Amino acid sequence: MSKVKYKFNTKSLTYEKLEITFKQRFYQLFSYIATGTVFAAITVSIAFTYFDSPKEKIQKREIENLRFQYDLLDRRMGQVSSILKEMQERDDNIYRVVLEADPIPDNVRKAGFGGVDRYKELMNFENSALIVETTKKLDRLTKQLYIQSKSFDEIMNMAKNKEKLLACIPAIQPVSNKDLKYPPSGYGYRTDPIYKTGEFHPGIDFTANTGTEIFATGDGVVEIADDVMQGYGNHVVINHGFGYETLYGHMSRIKAYVGQKVKRGELIGYVGSTGRSTGPHVHYEVIRNGEKVNPINYFFNDLSPAEYQRLTEQASRASQSFD
């Protein structure tokens, strides 16, 4: 039961019963509700501003953990990048130098990615800067690893070809040292044995007894084995590939045949004096990319440094050729 309220009338000096209308009661109730609502809103606002809910606390812990994981990932990518840089330096400065290949240009290794919107979908997160930067590093690292992988594939192919090249390059004398009768007549201007004039001699003459064995100086395929070029008499030409050919002239007898695959050191004929010749010997030439070069530079497989030096000195002396 509600209490009865009185109001003192100063004019009549009596207490009068206070009558509260429905409208007054409604405004009074509304003011209580409004005050409570405002107070509650202020309280909730303060709570949400300065205090985390359990769910928010869990989410913040997850975000911190993600940041930590991104930092770890960034450090690991830095380590991988350092290792990759060392591999790239070895690739350019060792492997490609040995294999006589050009290094990969920096603008190819470090080329960027096209498209301004490549990372647009990552820009609407709270930690967008961290996510975008990490993704960029990963993209760059992935591309550089791909380029390095392709480079290693190329190096493997070059190494295989290099092994084949080393087997094919003329690298020994066509006649064994023990079978030589006189010092060789070398590459360059020599006195013609017939006309006694100075002429360019495009090979080296190895003098030996008739019938002395002549060997292929590198792996290859026999292209010519005949006496069509009368000046060389019975002669053999071997195509070694990679731009190299060798010619062996004035043979007494040819053992090789056209189309035959020969190995370095394999018997291809015998010393003679056929064609334009003044005595038993083998005229030996090395042709590289169509140009006759000095064979003295291609005896590095079966001579010691001292023997090579002695042969070089002997071949460089002014003398008379045998053809």
C-alpha cells in the first residue's frame, strides 16, 4: 500500500493531502528509467573501453601469438635468404666461372612482381603492414629460389657437356714421345723443304719411323680417311664436335674409316711419307671453328710441365718443315 503524502499550506497554516496525477507519475517513472539507462550506458561504455571481455582477451592472446609466429617466420626467411645469397655467389663466381658461363644478372635474380593490386586483399587487417611485408619477402624468396633452381639445372647440363667437351678436345700428341726421331717442326713460318722459301706452316710435324702408330688426340668421328688432297697424301680428319677438328697427314697406311667413332688414344693409322713430303713423319693440325690454331696448346694431357716447356721451345725454333 502506497504512503499518503501531505503538503503544508503556508497560507492556511494547515497540512493538505497531496494528490499525484497519473501524468506526474508517468513522468516520474520515465525520469527514473532514463536516468538508469544513461547510467547503464555510461557504465557499459567504460567497461568496454577500459576492460576486456573474456573473448577479447582470448583474441588478443591469439593476435600476440600470431605476431610472434610472424617474427619467427621473418627471421627464418632471413636465414634462408642468407644461405640463398651464398649459393648465388658460388653459382656466379665459381660454378659458372669454371664452366665458362656468364653469371646471372642481378636484375634477373632480384626482379620484382608486377601489379599494384597484388597485395590488395591483405590490406584490410589490423596487422596489414606486417602481413604484406612478410608476404612480399616470401614472394621474393620464392622467385629467387626458382631462378637458382633453374640455374643449377643449367649448370648440371653444362657440366655434363663439359665432361664430354674435355674428352673431345685434342689433348695428347698423335705420336708417342718415345717414338720421335727428331724435335718437332712447329706451327708458324718455316722454310719450305722443296722450294726453300719461307711459308706459313699450319701444323706440327712429328718425325718417326715409317709404320709408327698414330693416335687420335681426342674423342670424335672420322670425317675423312683418304688421299684426295695430294699434298697431305694419306690423311685422316676427325670431327671432335664443339668446333674442333684434327688432321693427320702423310700416313703410310690408314686404319680408321669414315664414320668411325674413335676415342682419345685410339690407333687411326701409321707414320709414312705419302703426298708432298720429304721424309717419314705425321703432319698434325688442330682446327677450331674453321681456323687452324697452334697444336702446341693442346698437348696438356700426356706431358709433364718440363716436357711441355721443352716441346714448346723445340717447336718454336726456326727450322725447315718436312712438307
